[in-house]
Amino acid sequence: MKATISKISSELLLIVSIIYLLFTFSFFDVNYEPLNRITFILYDIFSWIIVVVLIINYKKLNLGSFIRAIFPLILIMLVLSFNSMFIHLGRRSIEFVWTIIPVFLLITLLYRLTAEYTLKYSFKILLGLFLIYHLLGIIGALFKFDYFFGIIPNVLTDNYRYASILDNPNALGEYGFIAFFIITFYVLNTKNLKKRLLYFIWYGIIGLGLLVSLSRNSIMMVGILYLYLLLHFKHLDKFLIRIFNIINITIISALVLAFIIKTEFMINFLRLNQGLTGRMDIWGFILNSIRENFFFGIGFCSSGVYLHDYYSTQITSTHNMYLGLLWEMGILAFIILISWMIMLVVSNYRLMKKITSHYHTLLMFNGFYIAFFIGQFFEFSFLKIGAINTFMFVLLGLNQVTLIKAKEEAKTRFKVTHLITGLGNGGAESMLYKILKYANYDKYDLQVISMGDEGYYGTKIKALGIKVSTLNLKKPWYLPKATFNLIKALKDTDVLQTWLYHANLFGLIIGKLMGIKIIIWGIRQSNVEEGNNKTLTVKIARLCAKLSRFTTYILSNSDSSTDVHVELGYKKEKFKTIYNGFELDRYNYDEISNQELRKELGLRDEIIITNVARWDVQKDHPTLFKAISILINEYHVINFKLLLCGMNMTSENQALISLIKQHGLENYVILLGIRNDVNRIMSLSDIFVLSSLGEGFPNVLGEAMACMCGVVTTDVGDCKEIVGDCGIIVPKQNPEKLAQGIYRLLQLSKEDLLELGEKARRRIMGNYDIRVITRLYESLYHN
């Protein structure tokens, strides 16, 4: 029985919340005289209905939280009540204070309780109503109807501004602004292509409706909200970025052409020659009156009375919220109100940086507030009975719930800081980027600190919405400043994960000093010999061996790396091995892309052999070039191109060019340098070759296999484990064996090579999916 009553009361709450939204936007501005006469009676009736429904659901109210959230408005009520004792229309003012503002509180409370339902469904119902208004406005403007449905006049203002079935073109414009907000909210919160395309059709209808209304203030608010979204472009997905770029170009081009071809018409059409339509005179009068009523104001909701009396006309609005509120409230209540709204925007922004699951919702709330409050320089809608003001308080209720959820998530989330030596285009950096990309943002608050600069991956990581800090530790004398900045950045960190030797050492020292309980080192190298590494790197690696017992874990990406470092003196019990993961939806075979890339690179029917590696002694390019030379001179293979991709693999690298010429490979080698489309390079390749002296768990090898390449690799690190029986393993620094391995793959038929490639991809899919690997990383943070 109790469950049934609770369900009925909840459903009643939802029903009233929907009906109230439809009532607000149907009764207030619809141009139908019988309805206009009873609008405020209905407003009172619905206010009491809300009271009754909230009382029925009293157990769900959480009044303590609500009062804390809305306390500034309660404080304003008290200040205005006090002010009313010192003003001419004090009794009238206090009556409005204690009848109108409580209704706004009720609206906020109602939509706190129905927030999830409103965001998912009620907004769509409301949007349907707005689309009807705008479609009727467009049809009325095109066909010049005198009446809609035979009873509602088609209002025409200034001979070219239409109001649809509403009483004012500005009302149609305001509804267009709210509709734009709702459509954008749903566009940002869905990935469904069909839904998004439908929403963009609705954008077109609303856009035409705005042109029909030609409400300058509403068009300005839509423009401000749109510009606000453009400032957050980096947080949108690629599809939306492309679409919005097309829209930008189209709108700008259309406006420029229109002004060039029909300058005078556009100025008249957009009312750019009408100035502020008398607002300056009104504002001058108000400013003089504010000086006389600075502390106590003239009384809440009294500005219209004063204006009407002074002008003896129908002017009843200050047409500026800031002047209007200061005039009505006095300075103290005005400061409280404006401070409250600013703090709300700031609170949203702070949580946007921490909680990605609510990012787009908080983004849109802030966008609406900013656009609305800029628009209020020319209108006075806030804290007044009306449709758009009601929507503001609906949003405040929804915003409060979203903030509560976001703060709860922030409390339960771990702050994980990744400290890395640099963010260049390397294997460790690539792996860091991938686990950040597929991280559980609801559970972890992530940041990245580079001991160097932002490099190649810094911008990419920031595009994920993750903070990137740089220490720029280029010289030893930069160390004090870098230490200070690292200490500041590590504040409140729960888990410090470091990548590579320099970061391991620096992170351990500072992390321990700051009392960070979980410190995880990252080891990704299986060759720590002095001849093949910088002297300082080897010394730091050996020093870390002595300090390894102070870490929580030492994370290795390969069994061979673990074995090498245990022999060096690292504590064996600290090691955890998690292999690299691969983005299988990005790295795959794509025939269409292959054809396009062949044209881009000027290739014909040549066999494509690829090596993706930076210019580094560890990558052993001399052995690769010797092997290719043997392939040409001894195996007589000449119909191929060798693609070299990676840092410093360019014609500016004189040592590289000299080596290529030494082996007579000028006509066979194509230098690509750093590429953003390595996945396309891999897909194009027939054979991928890794000639390294030392590796841990090379990303490029798995990526090549995911793209169905035939692979030949030296037997270093965990290459043998990765490849299994899906490629060819040869000894390191043995060009003859390397050439022989490449030739063996070239001897395979197309069918056999394809079968080997498919087998290679299945192996990667079964063992190294990045989503699974990321969850393994995250499992270490809680042990």
C-alpha cells in the first residue's frame, strides 16, 4: 500500500512538472484575449497545486540542502522586507516580495525533485511546443495570414516582424533562444547520428523562426551561446566540430555576401539603424532616480509603476535588468543577487574541470546564464513573472541537483597524477595517452605533468579535458622552480604514477615528502646497457634500483623488462606486468584509405615496407638499411618503397641522409617524419619491420599486427611474445637474417599473406585490447 501511494505521489510530481512547463509557455504569451484575462488566475492556481504536490512528497524534499542552495534568495527577501519600511510603496513592495519570490522557490524545488526526468523527457515536450510556434510563425510570414485558426491574429510589428500566435515578436524570439539551448543540450549529450541529424533540422526551423521574429536581443543571446560553445570546441567530438565548422563558414559567408549585395536592406532588416529605440532616455531617468534611492530602492516590482507615471505612456520596463534591480532593490540586495549568480557560474566551471560525466550539462547551464544575463542589458525578465524567467528557475533547480551529483562523484573519485619525462611522440607517451583516453572519468580525477614541455601529446591530452602541466626542466638550475611547481601540482593527489627513469626518481622523492601513499613507477625498457643509452639515464636507472623498495608498485610493460631490472637490483616483489594495449577500432585495415594514401604519397603498385621509429641508437636503423641493401643486391627485390616514419626521420637529419646514401637507397626510401595518421600508414603497409636493439613492449608492432601487416622483428623485449606464430622473429643486429625474414614474407602468395595478417589481428584482439588494459592499470590504484 505504501509503495503504491509513493508511486502515485511521484507520478503526480512528474505530471505537474510537465503541465506547469507547458502552461507557462502556452498561457503567458499566446495572443488570445480570453486566455490573457485569466492568465494570472491560472498562475496562482498552479502555484498552489505545486505546494500541494510538494507537501505530498515531503519526504523527498531534502529542505536542508535546498535552503543552503537558495539561501542568497532568502537573504534577498529579508533585505527587501527591511527596505520596504523606508520606501514610499513599502506595503506594495513587501506583498510582491512574499508572493512572487516564494513561487520562484517552489519552481526551483519542484524541478530539483524531477531533474532527471525533466532533462531526459520534459525538455523534449517543451521543444515540441516551441517548434509548433516557430513553424506557425514561418507559415504566417510566408502566406501573410490575418488570423491563425480563425481567432488568433497574426501580429505584425514594424511591417516585417511576426509573432506567430504569440502577442509579441520578442516572445517568439525568447522561445527561440530557449529552444536553441534545449536542442544544443541534446546534441551534446547524444552520440546517435540519426538523432543529431534530426536536431540539426530543428536548428533550421528555430533559425528561420528567429528571422521571422527579428528579435535583436534573442538573436544576440543565441549568438552569445553559440560563441560560448565555440570557446569549448576542443571538448566536442570530431563530428560536431566538422558540422559547426561548416555552419560557421555558411553563416559568415551568407552574412558577408548579403551585406555586400544588399547593404541598405540588411541594415534595415536587422534594425541596425534603429539604435536603442529610446532606451537611453529611460536609463537616464533611472540613473537619476537610483542616486536618490541608492540604499533601499523604490520597492520590488515597482519600476513599471514609476516609469508609467513619469512617461504617461505604456512604457513599463526599464529594459535593463541591472539598472532595474538596483533601482528596485537597493545596493545590498543587488550585490547579493549578482554575487550569487557569479558564484553559481564559478561553481559549475570548477566542477566541469573535475567531473567529465556532467561536463556538457554544466557547460550548457553556464552558457544559458551568460547569454541570458548579457541579454538582460537590454531587457528586464529576471525575477519577474514570465516565461523565460520561469525557465531560469527551472534551470536553477536542475543545476542544483547536477552540482550535488557532481560533488558526490568528486568526493569518491581518486585523484591520479601522471608524471612523465616528456610528451614527445614515443611509445610511453602513446601508451599514456591511450589509457587516459579510455579511463573511467566518473571514478578518477586525472592530470598529467610533463618534466619537459607539452611536446606532441600535450595538446591531444588536453583535448580529452585533462589538465596538462609542464615543468620545463631543461637545465639543472631549473630544478628549484620545477620542484616548487611539482609540489603545487601534486596537492590532494591520491595516486602518483610515474613514467620512465627521470620521472620515477623525481616523483618518488617529492611524492614521499608530500605523503602520497600510492606511488607507481613505470619501466618500459629492456636494455639498460651503457653503450646503447645515455650515461645519465643509466646512472639514474641504477640509482632507482636502490630506491625501488620505497615504491608501491613497479609497473612493467613486458616480462623481459621485468627480468632485466630485477637483475639490476630492483625489488622483484614490487613488479606488476601489464602489456601495452591497442585501439582496435582505430588500427585496422582500410582499403579506401589505402588508395587515398597511395595517391597522396605518389605511390603506384609498389610493395610497401614500413618502419615506424624515432631516430635513435636503440632503433638500429643501420641494420635495417643493410638488410634492405641485401634485399636489393642479393634477392633482387626492387619493386618496393621503404616508408620511414617517426621523430627526426626527415631530410633535415644529415646523419640519416648520409646513411641512406651510403647504402644506395635514395630511390627506395620515403621519409615521412612525425605523422598524425600512423594508423593509415600501417594499413597501407604490406610488411612492417622492427630492427631495434632493445624494446620493452613496442606499441608499433601490435599496431601493425592490428592492421593485418606481415611483421618481421628482432628478438628483443617481448616481441616474440607479441608476434607468436603470426610473423617472423630474427636475431638483433643481424642484417642478413633480417633481409631473409623480409624476403620470406615477400615469397608468400597474396592469399597466404592475407591469412597471416588476419591471424595477427585476431591475436591482438584476443590479448591486447586497450579497454581491458586500461582497467588493469586502474586496478592498481586501489590495492
